Amino acid sequence: MGFRSVLKRNLRLGLNRSQASWERMIGPIQARRNRDRLRSINALDRIQEVRLPGTDSSKLDHLVLFSHFHPRGWLQRCIRRELADLRGRGWQVLLLSDHLDAAALAWCDSQEIGWLRRRNEGRDFGAFQDGWLMLRHRGLSESIERLVMLNDSVYPVVDLEGSSWPMFLDVRDASVVGFSDSFQNGYHLQSYALNLPGAILQQPWWESYWATYPGWGGMTIAIRDGEIGLSQLLLHQGVALRALHPVSRLRAQLASAHLLEQLQLHCSKEASQWIQQQLLSTGLSSLNYVSPAHYWAIPLLLDGCPFLKRWLMESNVNQMPDPLLVAGGQVSLVDPDELVDYLRPPVTGFAG
């Protein structure tokens, strides 16, 4: 073994030993800090103010918890349209946000939409945790027949009625339903929209999940312990998970003549063929490597999904075919005026 190889090996061993020693030293301190954080969350210390939806006599039998964030407290036009649609379909809505400006609060009041103001921590699952623990603390959770959890990471298409949105909200069976699913890092429903039956909400393991969820973490925790963790818990408890637009069906459509025909309703023949080739290039690997909401947003839209990931329109770091190639020309899919206050592209610098 050469000198450099020996040096690299010794450096690696030394680094691993140092890291292990550090973890042994810091572990008890971190564990104690996490226990304190959980006690604070369960004591509802993050919650600053609550206004329940509707009136005092309103039933919360069909309730939506909606996780929202905007740095200036705006309630964006497309989000108002989505929430108004929910109210028109008879759902009560509790908006979970760290800040809402005066215009947003006035609009919520006009729609009898409740809100919970909280410390901005833990992303969407941290917000859901605060919302659920508050409902449980006030004795309001037992009457819920269906609970929908939504977040603002997706843009709702203009023609919600013509999508699978009504089907999602009309679910009546004992399964947990989402729009799309994924096999990445463990099978799960993608958590931008989940519809849960009331029977689940009364289970001890459901209560335990929210009482112990590490709701102070960032995106990694929200995906690992939130999105994936919740689905894995439900499966372990024998609960059926159902996606309205499953990844296996979307993959089967990538090479189909039907997809090409759908694309040609929106694009030229040449553009349609190019888009399909780009989509096919993502289908050469196992399903475990594909997130349909990111990689297959176009077939997901054409299959009737009512949502577009904001991330795709803001940055699209994986350079997937832009969903606006098929959505931008149709008023039934995207309203250009709504994107103005919804998208928050990163500042990348200016020429000159």
C-alpha cells in the first residue's frame, strides 16, 4: 500500500473516531434538549393565537389543516382560490401560519376560515403538529370525520372541478388518500395533500406520533419523519394508502401513444416528441429514483392532478421539462396573474 493510501486511510479512521467521540459526548446533551423541545411543543408554547373556523356552533367534522408561509404575511391569490373552493364544498379550514397581514385576516374572516398563528418552525409537519395538538387540547378532535392536510408548496390549477380534486375531497372509505406516491427512501404518499378518515385520528398510535414528532427540524426531518415516516406508520398499522395518480401508472404511460396524443393537444408534433423523449430518459432507472411530482409533472397534470410543484416553476434544478410547456397556454390550468405573488424565485444576480 502506497504512502498516500496509508495516509488517507489513517486520516479517515481518525476522522471517524473523532466523530464517534463527539457524538458520545454531545449525545446526552442533544437528547435532553430534544426532550425539552417536545415538552414545549406539547405544552403548545409555539402557538401564539388561535381563531377557530366558523362560529361557535360550527361543526369540525370535515376539517382542513392548511400549512402556509409567506415572508410578508400575504395570502396569495391562488391560495385564496383554493381555500374558497374548499369552503364552497362544505369544508371547514384552519390556516396554520406564522404571520398573516391585515388583508389576509380580513379575507379569512369573510370566508369564516380559522387561523392559528405560530412560531415558524418545523416546516409543514411542524405546523400540522401544532394544529393537531391544539385541537386535541381543546377537545375538538373526536368529532372529526375526515381530516385533510394541505400545504402551499403546490400551485392549484385553475379548473379544479375538471381535475381529480373533487374525487380527492369526496373520499369516504377507510384508506388514506393522496394525489401521488413515491418509492424514494420507502414507499409513501406525497404529503402536499392527504385525506385521512376519522377512525385513524382516534388511535393511540396517531396521538403518539404527533406527541413525539421532532417538529423543530428542517426539510430532512419533514421528509424522513414526516412524509415518509407517517406513511410507513400507517402501513405498519394496516391502513391502506391510495394515490389517485400512482407512480406505477404514470411510468406505464411514458412510452404510450396516448401520452403523445395528449401532448399534441398542447404542443406541436416536434415539441411533443421531444417532451416524451425527455420523460422517457427518466424512466430507465428503478422507480425508487423518481419523484413523480418533480420528474413527471407533465404526465401527472395530463392525468388530472390538480397541482404543480412550486419548486419546478421557481428553480427546477434537475432541469426536467417545464410543466408550463403544456400548462401555460391553457387558462384551465394556470392563471399567469396568480403566479406574480405566488412564486418566489431565488435572486441569481443581475447582468451589467
